[in-house]
Amino acid sequence: MCERNLYLVRHGYHDSGDVSELGGSLTPLGVEQSQIVAKRLKSLPITAIHSSNLLRAIETATIIQHELRLKAIQQSSDLAECLVSLPPSLIARAPHLSAVSPEIIESGKRQAERAFNRYFIQSADVDVHEVIVCHGNIIRYFVCRALNLPLDVWPDLETANCGITQICIGPKRISLCCLNDTGHLPSSLVMYI
């Protein structure tokens, strides 16, 4: 029975003040986080790497790609940061999000669902191990969707910069093998920003 193992890596710490279309670059701290997660992933039989098209994810993926000596990074805008719901608990913590339009949420749901349908598929004839470098919100969406959880719980799942979430897709089920593993990072580098 073949299994697809997806290692979802949240990008390294970045310059969040850069509001350009592709976002800010990794800071030196984010580069260090990315180098450490790359070394952690090196022990796994990774054969492919996918990335959001946002700069912080591309830079993180490039560091991992070089460490693992993988071929080209496969970029997709469907892996970019998005909002998939605005539960009351999130609005209470971040009132400014109440200004987000329903159209933005619907667009985010469609984007996240396209990404899920593209990557979360059963492997046909061999075990597959792939890295997806993306963003906290979409990782949380993937976890909720994979486990058939209500989408409104996504804000309660934490994803640290360069944390690893592993989802295994087998012939009869999808399982969460690991959520937000940060054991490879020194405590001083575990950040949720």
C-alpha cells in the first residue's frame, strides 16, 4: 500500500513591513530557521519541493532545495496565504479582520480547496515524500480539511515559522502524523509571527 507523505513547512521569519505584492524577504533569523529545517528534512527521502509564490516561501524553499539537492521548486499561487473563514473567536482577537469582505473569504476558500485537491491525493504505485513550503493559514486549512474538522477551528491551530506538519495520505485514510514539529529549532528560534 503506497502512501503520500506531505511535509508542510511554514516559511521562515520575514520582514512583515514589506507590503509589496510578493511580500517581504526572510530576515537573517528566518534564513537561520530555514537552514535548520532544511537539515532536519535532509534525513527524509524527499523527492520534490513545492512552494507558494510569495517571496518568504520561495526563499525558504530555495534553502531547503539546495540542502536536499532537489530539482526545481514547483511554485503555485494556490499555496499563497489566504483567509478561509472568519470565526467569532478570531474577530475577537483581531477586530481589524471584520473589515475583510465575504468575497475575499470565498476567494480564499476556493484557492485553498484547489491546492488541497492538487496535492492531497493518493500515490499510485510508490511511496512519495514531498515538501510544501507555504503559510500558516493554508497549513491550518489543510489540517482541518484532511481531518474533516470544521473550518472555524483553524485559528486555534498554531504553526511556527519553519515548523513541520506531516500529513500522510494512505489508500483508505488521511492522517495527521505530526502538527507543528519545532523540535529541530532552538527555543530562541521558535516564533509564530
